[in-house]
Amino acid sequence: MATTKKVSLRRQKFDEKYKEYSLEDLQKEALYTQKLLLEKTERVRANTYYLVVFLVVIPIVAGVLALVL
């Protein structure tokens, strides 16, 4: 009894796009995608740092200065 595997539309589009690629091309594509993701993650980390500074550290410093003065 053979079972048919249901393939999602997203997977079909992926298979169609990359079916002619060599192993080297696929590795380059994966490396490029990973590099883009790393850069995006680094930008999010940097933006998070600035949010913490402006939303947490500055109000604490301002509060301490207000109590002291």
C-alpha cells in the first residue's frame, strides 16, 4: 500500500526554485541567507541596547538626581 506524501505549496515553490542548483550553489545560498540573518539579528541587538538605555537607565539616573537635588 503506497502512501502519497502531501507537499505544501511553500515546499513546492522551494523545490521548483532550487531544483537546478548544484550543491555548491545551494551552500552559497544558505551561507548568504545565514549572513543576512546574522546582520539583522545584530541590528536588533543594537537597537535593543539603545531602548534599554533610554527607557531604563536614563529614568533611573534622572530619579536619583531628582532625589539628591
